[in-house]
Amino acid sequence: MTEQSQEQASQDVMTLWREWLTQTERQFNALFNQGMNAEPFARSMGGVTEMTAAYQRMVTEGMQRYLTFMNMPSRQDLIGVAETLKSIEDRIAGIEETLQMAAAAVEKNGNSAAPRAEPARTRRPPGYPLADEPASVPDGMRR
Amino acid sequence: MQEQLAPGLEALLGRNEPGVGLTPKDTLYSRGTMRLYRYRPVTDEVYRVPIVFVMSLVSKSYILDLVPGQSFVEYLLQNGYDVYMVDWGVPRAEDHTLGLDDYVLDMLPRCVEEIRKVTGEEDVSFLGYCMGGLFSLMYAAAFPDGGVKNMVTVASPVDFSGMGLMRFWADPRWFDVDRVVDAYGNIPAEMVKASIEFLRPLERPMGYIRLFENFRDKTYVYNWRTRYNWAMDQIPFPGEAYRQMTKDLMWGNKLVKGEMELRGRRLDLQEIRCSTLNAMAEFDHIAPYESTRPLIAALGGSDNTDLTVRGGHVSLIAGRNAIMRLWPTVNEWLSVRSL
């Protein structure tokens, strides 16, 4: 057997192996899916999820009592602080928005600094006819 | 020998992780964990209409900006788009109260407003991946005059009767969503990951077998690592949003029925008249084809296109398949509609 044919044979084996792997994966996944598409499976999955949730709740409550006893903040307390911070952040965002609107109004009156360089918004797809309108047409009229 | 095995060993040991999400960007706006990024344009001339990526709630945004050469963001920048990204970030414990209405009626409109300030343009194009597509649709339905000129939905489920096993497992007969959300606050990342992995139980072990097979192939190992890391990098699901998704979409399938409401505002898909490209993967196990396919029929506009690609949920948007199929199609479709 020449070196070339040996290489060919090993490539054939690899191709067969890969095909087998893909088929096996497909068949097993289909088989599992069939099993999981049954009421008993879904019920037991729901049961496990609920049990885990109940356990989570129990641990949370137990831990909360313990932390209160130890005079320490619980996770819930920290979330409360974070929620307060978030609402402050939202208020700041609101103020920022108002300020930006005011700045935009000033800009409209021609009192602004020079705008930063932006690429021209005039690109057209290759081979597409050129625009009839000049690029300097005000934005509102370009639609 | 050791040198030959180095790529595979590095993957197993988690050394020299590939850098992801490296395309230069600036933060335009932030609120809580949410960030609105603007990627720095790389061409002198860009299309008039900016494109806004809307990310899913349950995965990290770097799937759209993987490594250089495999980044959808970078590809669009190079093709002359002004690219933005709404990244919801990793929800913190205090974010458990965030509902779909907060994302769709508060945060997205604010992001659009910020983009308008920068571009001076009223119009935007949305590109939503997975649940991001769902958010884009909800926004466009809630604000028919909200400036969405074009929309690309990628692997976005709309008809939840087609959600297969996920819907079956979430059936109210055996799944008490209130108890779960009340106990956890945010749904833990491990739980989200487990429910996805259960859909294809052999995917992970087979992935490792294939990695061993290609242990010495630097390119294979590199690509495997970027995508594997992303799949494992699951994030928690904000509790209130999860409750609403389960009740209104999984159980009620309200969006496609035209019964969905957010803060009393009805979301009617028939009100969406912008141009829409609905990209779907034929073998998507997370957003099955049966759940993504009915979108176009539910929309009100006349310029709607379906794109079905042979592949899965991730290969649709990232990797070789995406580079060859989805990205050029999106570019071609969007370019003539972004003038």
C-alpha cells in the first residue's frame, strides 16, 4: 500500500467516524426529546424546580433570621439599598435628560460649540444611482 | 508534541482566552446594567439610517462582536453602517422587578432618542437577535410612529405554540412560575442554561469529542472556544420579565394573537408596517422554526422577507455559516433600505 493510499484510507475512516458521530448525536437527542416530551417527565421536572425553589426560600428566610440575630445586614437589606441607589440613578438620568434638552435648545439658537466630526450620511450601495438631492439638505427633509 | 497539543490544552485549561467584543465603541447612555454603545464608524461615508442591535435578555452581547474577522458588528461597520448596540447587561439582584414594559416602553425608546440626538436622523433600523427581535417587534408595535424604518429579526420566536419542549415544560399544570420567581427573584443563570442544555442533552459531550478530534487544529480550537465560552456564559433572567414571558407568551401566546398588552398599551403586530427581514434557522432548537416562521404573516407591512438558513440558533448569527449566508444577505437587504 502506498503512502498516498494509506492517507486516503485514514481520511475515509475519519469521515465515517464523523458521520457516525453526527448520526448518533441526532438519534440520541431525538430519543431523549421523545422521553422528555412526556407528562411524567415534565411533572417531575416541575416538581424538582418547585422543591429547589422551596429550599431556596427556606435557606433565604433562615439566613435572614440568623443575620438579624447577629445584627448584620441580609441580602434583602443590600438589595433594598441597591434599589434605592437605582431609583436615584433613574432620577439623575431624568435630570440629565432635561439638561440635555435644554442644551439642545441652546444649540438650536446658535450658541453651541462646533459639532464634532461625523461621517457623512450619504453612502449608497454599490451600483445604486446617485442621490438627486445634495447632502446639505436639512435632515428633516431628507426622508 | 506538546506544542502540537497546545491549542487543545489551552482550551481545556481555560488559558489565553480569545478576546471578545473588542470592536472600539463608546457608551452613549447607561441605565442600571443597560448600556447603549455606539461603535466607531470606520468609513468616511455611512448609510443615512443607523442600525441598532437589540440584544436578548438571556445572553451576552459579544456573540454579535466575537473576535476580529468573526464579528457581525465589525462586518457592518466595514460595509458603511453607523452601528449601535443596546446591551441589557447582566441583571443584578435588584433588577428582579424589571418587566417587559420597562425594557420596551422605557429603555428602548430612550435609546432611540439618544441615537437620534447623535445622528440627527428620525429613522433607525433594528436588528434583534432572539429575544432582542421580540423586543424590537414589541417596540415597533407599541410605537408605530417610533421611527423604525427597517427591522431584522434573527431567530426570534413570535408564535409560542411552536416552542416545542420549552413550552411543554412550562405548562401551568406542572410549572408554578410565581413560586419560582418569588423564591429566586431573578431566574438563576444555571437554571436557564440547564433548560437550554436539556433540549439537546448530547450537544456538550459531543462538542468535547469533536474538540479532542481537532485538538491540534488551531483554527478549530479557537472557533470552538469562542462559541463554547459564549454558550456557557449564561446570565440570569430578570424575574418579572420571566413571569410575563411565561404567562403572556408561553401560556397565552398573546403577541401573535394580538392580545398582548404592556401597561395597558395593546401591541398589535398588524400595526408594524416597516420593512422586515425575518431570518430563521431550520434546525433551531431554542427558537424552533415553527415559532419563528409565522412572523411575516402576522405583520401589517408589505415589504417583508423571510430568510431560512440551514443551521442552528447560534450558527445563524455567528461563525462560518453566518459569514457566508446571513451577514451578506442582511447587508444587501439593508443597504438599499438605509438611504
